Amino acid sequence: MKIASYNLENLFERAKALNQDAWASSGGNASPWSDGKDLLANYAALNTVLSKTTYTAADRNNIVDLLGKLGLKKSDESDYVILRQNRGHLLKRPRGKPVEVVATGRDDWIGWLELKREAVDEVATQNTGRVIKTIDADVLAVVEAESRTALCRFNDQVLAGAAVAGTAYEHVMLIDGNDERGIDVGLFTKAAYPIVSMCSHVDDRDGSGNRIFSRDCALYAIALPGGGRLTLLVNHFKSKGYGGQAQSDAKRAAQAARVRAIYDTLRAAGTEQIAVVGDFNDTADRPPLAALVANGTDLKDISAHPSFNDGGRPGTFGNGTKANKIDYILLSPALFARVTGGGIFRDGVWGGKNGTLFPHLPTITKASEAASDHAAIWAELAL
């Protein structure tokens, strides 16, 4: 059987702020932020302040400042963000006067911040389908999918549609995670590999009561045609792009440690055939992933197998450099012993400024038509 992991970077809709060149492409006229990273950092900072029980004078000043950075001083809607004020009021905008925060704390109003979304290029979505068709995995873990409904629509209308002419998967599953941008982890499996159980870890918390997973560590048990089960842990760790490095590293380290604890519990209970897959947003040589790739674990990276073919580029993101090896298939000893092949499929990635670093699908004629910035990673197992 073949298992694979693929970061889709959304199928039909995506938060506009996730376009890192959003501001630059507008000619610098649309909004006061320099790029999507700044916007998302300010968005997260404002959410943090708004969640406080009581707003101090300093908090109110900070709220006004962040509203300005998000383009929300004059209106509840900017190019990229919406301020929902459903009941009560966070602020007022008196004519000819500065914006004023009137709420004294979270209990004074009901509402939230919302990122605007935009459609993903139709050709890019079809190219995502072409990548999945070519890989032809029996069990495909997907990262950055907006909903189960979107996965089902993609499965029926794109993958099995006339333009791609692939075969729809029999089983499609996604559990909503902790990221409000709609970048969840999900699963496709063929008819011979039904999902027999699933467990979410969205509410796992650290010692301070904070949720550990940015999205989820979704656990799926999959029945195998010859008997037995494959247990899959699908992950998408904290990115490096937003927040300080120390904070991001600590978050990924906590996520890796929790996944390791889940894995160890499964192994202690007698589960042998386990794969830990997904986008870990870090390289194996850095401390945040040590719990999964070092520190005495018996998990084995598919890329370490002699039969693994990376096409001369070890990375799975962007240009495929070693520093961009961030997508993984880690296998328990029982599974690693049954590996017959593996590799990185990067034909859906543009590759460099002009798309010339490596071959890609002929239907990708420009960067915006790429299936994803991530290559898919796969493993063939004699199961």
C-alpha cells in the first residue's frame, strides 16, 4: 500500500492575508501593512488584547493602534479583516474625532475579528487534483484543508472531474481544528482502507492550560485489506512565519513532545503499525523536533530508507533545499521494516522565480497555478 502526506494550502478558499505578497501586489496603496506576516501578527495581537476580562487604559490604546494597523479605524471592514460587533460595542467612531474604545472588557460586547477569504485559482485547484491523481496513494493525509465539505467537493468535482479525470476516494474525513483560518488536517482513503475510528486532540493542554496544537493531532485507525490496522497521526505544527522564533520553537517543541507521548502510549498498549505524518514546519536537526526524531524514539523517517528518492533535493517546501525539509512520514519499526519505496513528488511546485529549478506539470504555466508550495511525500509499504 502507499501512504502520502500533502500540504494542499487550501482548495477553494484561503484567507487573503495568507498571500504573503498581498500588499505589495496592490502597489502599496491598499493597506498600511508591509505583507501578510505583519497583518497576521497584528491580527493575533489584537485578538489577544480583546480576550482580556478588563481593558486597561494601556489596553485601549493598544486596541486603537492595532485597529489602525489592520485598516479598521474608519470602518468595521478593511481589505483583509472584518470586525464583527454583534451585540454591544467595542468602540465608537465620532465624526471628526479619534476612534474611542467604549467597552471596558470582554463581557461588554459580543463579536470577533474575521479574516476575509478569497477563491483559490481554479487551475491551481485542478493541478492539486493532478498531483493527487498521479501519486495515487491508498491513504492520503492532507494539511491546510478548509473543511470536510471542501474536501468532499474537491473529491467529487475536481479529482473525479473531467479536467483531472482521476478517481474519487471512497472515504473522506476532516475534524475541525484550532486554527480559525480554515487550515485543518484531514484524510482521504480508498475503499479497501476504511476509517474505523478517529480521535481528536484539539483540547490537549499544557501545564499552563493552553491548547497544545495549533491545528490538531488527528488520530485515525484504518483497517487493512489483509487484516490488522494502520494507525495514523496527522499533524500541522506551528509555523515559523508568525511570532518570535523562541516562542514558535517552544510551541513546536511542545507539539512534538505531545505527539511523542501519544505515540508512546499507543506503542505501550501494543499498537505496532503507526505512522506520524504531516507538516512539522521545521527541520529534523533543530531542537523543536527532537522528541520525534531524536531523544531515544524508535520512529524512523521515510527519507532515511535506502529506497527513498528525493530527486536530488531533500526539501519538501519551496525550492526543495535541505532547510525546507518540513513535511514528514515517520514510521514505527514494524512499518519501516515493510518499506519498499518512497519519495518526494514535487511536480506540483513552481520551483524558483521562473519555475525552472525542476520539472513541473505542463498545466502549471505561472507561479499562481502551482498546486502548492509543498511537495507531497510518500511511502510504499508491503502491507
